[in-house]
Amino acid sequence: MADTGKNQSFKFGSTTYTKADCIQQGAINDAINEVVYQCSGMDKGAAGTRSVTFAVTLALSVTDVTKINALYPGATGAFEAHPGGDTPTYIEVVAASALITQANKPMPVNGILTLDLVIRLNDVTYRAASS
């Protein structure tokens, strides 16, 4: 049976973000660039470089200063995500290194900061969670 994703979580560096941080939505975007070239007057294509990003929206309390400060453009660290929850045998996405490329922080409303985040992932592995 499919999981609703209500227990999804991710870890960037040493900080973990869970449903308590109100993960609004999250998506792993995994793609390659296609290299197109000419050969005998015909277009040919070949696989280019892989590009993997994690895009997520969080709703954090303005008092979660440590968690907010950990998410800034240029920050690097290890990455681990659990789209269905950190449950054994559920999918886990791991990246040896990751870079925050976008961290949009609009003005808070009623003490809640809605943060749109994009993290570029390197050396991505999909596996079953072990804990």
C-alpha cells in the first residue's frame, strides 16, 4: 500500500527536518542533459551529465533559528531523505555531498516562515532505509 508521505523527512548536514517542521512538499528531480551532435547530416544524441536536485517547502517557526540558519545558499553537507518516512525497507535517498542553490525566505506571517529550498545532490544512491 502506498504511503501518504506524511512522515517524510530529510537531513542536511547534521540537521534533520521532519513532519514537525511542516514539510509541505518535496520532490527529487533526477535528470540527465542530452548531448546532441551531427553525424553524416543527421542528429545524434548521447547521455550527458546527471543532474539531481531536491526541492522542498518547509513552514518553520521564526523561533527555529538554528534550523533556519542551516539553510542558506552555498551551504554544503551530506544529504539523506526518507520520502515515506524513516522506516526499514522504505526508500532512502543518500548523497555524499549536497549544495543548497536556493533558499527563498519570504517575510513571516504570524510567526511562520515558509521556506522554498533547492538542494543539488552529488553521488546519489537510492536504497532501502536501515533504521
